[in-house]
Amino acid sequence: MKTIIEAHNLRRDFKKITAVRDVSFAINEGEIFGLLGHNGAGKTTTIRMLTGQLRPTSGEGAIDGFDIATEQSITKPLIGVVFDSQNLYERMTGRENLNLFADLYGIKHYCVQELIELIRLQHRSNEKIETYSNGMKQRVLIARALLHNPKIIFLDEPTRGLDPTSAREIRDTIKALAKTGVTIFLTTHYMEEADELCNRVAFIENGEIVALDTPHNLKLKYGERRVIVTITEHEKKSFSLVDPNDIQQLASLMSNGTIQTIHSQEAALEDVFIKLAGQEFEK
């Protein structure tokens, strides 16, 4: 599988503060990759280096094999970026916003209609942005970032501050986008979102990567292989899935049909981060 984003010991200093410290990873083409951490952990700084908006203090990075610092004229057309600021023209319609940027890119307007369908805004595309919800505005921003048909899209906290319904709409849009083969680099501190969307995730804390793997593998590695079974309304028992005696007792209860419910004790991604970094995520 082709590697499309690479980081080798990326570092960024701001005077006496090191925002990103020797970060390394490789992302495959078509992957949804999540960079997870607290606000201020180094997520946005990492994106700004990879997208050519900040020059690394040291280290190297590449987009589709091209250097992020010295070959920006090649790398920038390959990427689309959506930051959390909703800088749209409020008095223009959604379609007019997209047509304007299509003109700037020299792109035919029929591409705009395809993107409007992708973000599922056909019924509101001719209404002014000022009437849109935050979730709808965020979807227009995603469509705008896709106008020039980039290979990669960077989404920095795409659901921050959104209500649950709007956040769900954005996640559905990301899934639809992934099916088209675009590589997605996602930053978020919402663990359930990352678990649902990402093929792999990296935890960043104080500018350093502290873990990188699939959500499934991380939860298995740092979780507890144990189940809780309900036998009666007032009786519950806990069984280890690695202890032979517990396994035998559990099998006996299951064969007798005395178990009402059974729940695994798999760790959540947030549990994993707390074990690694020692603090909870923001709610």
C-alpha cells in the first residue's frame, strides 16, 4: 500500500516552547488517520507543518513523496484543509460560496453540484449561509476544500462545538468522502468519534506521540479482558477471559442458561489515553 503522508522527527519550537517534539508516522493512501489529544497537545501545529503553513524547526515531512518545506508548489495542490473557523460569505448562498471558489481554482461549476450532493445539501444550497446551522456550514467548508480534487484532506476538530445531530452529519460526510478514496487526516479530542471513523490513531501529549495503532489493538492492549454477567437482578459476577478457571465457570453458566446479560470490559479509547497520559479529555 502506498504511503502518502510521512513525518520523520518533526519538531516545532516557538521561542522557549516546544509545541511538537520529534513526531514520526506514516499514513497510507485512502486511510482515515486520527491524531488525538488535548487542546494544545500539538495537533494543529502538526497539521500546519504538514500543510506548509509552518516550517518545521527540524525534521522532515513529505506529501506523496514531495518535501513539505521545499516543494510546496507541488504539495499544496494535493491537499485540502478545513480548520475550525467558519470563514464563509454569510450573505451568499452555499452554492454561490462554492461557485466563487471554483472560479478562483478555474474549475467548472458542474463539480460544485457533485460536491453539494456529496455533503447532502441539495435542498438548502440556494439559501444564504447566514441561515445555515453550524453543522451545515462545516459541510460547506469540507466541500470547498474538495473543489480542486485533492488526494488528502486535513480536518482539524471538524465537530468541535456542534450539537450531536450536526456532529453525526459531519461524520457521515467523512465516511462518504473516505469511500471515494481520499486520504483523511483528522484531529479530534472526541474519542468516540475517532473510534468510529479512524483506521489508525496516534495519541499526542505535550507534543509527543505516546501511542499509535488501530483503535481495536489499542483497546485490546490497554484494556482488561474480562466480562460482567448478570445472573439475577441482584447477582452479578465478573470473569477473566484469560483465567482457565473463570473460563470454565463462565462456560458452565452459559450452558445452564442462567445468564441474563453479558458485558465485555473492553477499554474505551479515552481509558487508553488516561493510562498513557494520566489525565482525562475535555468534555
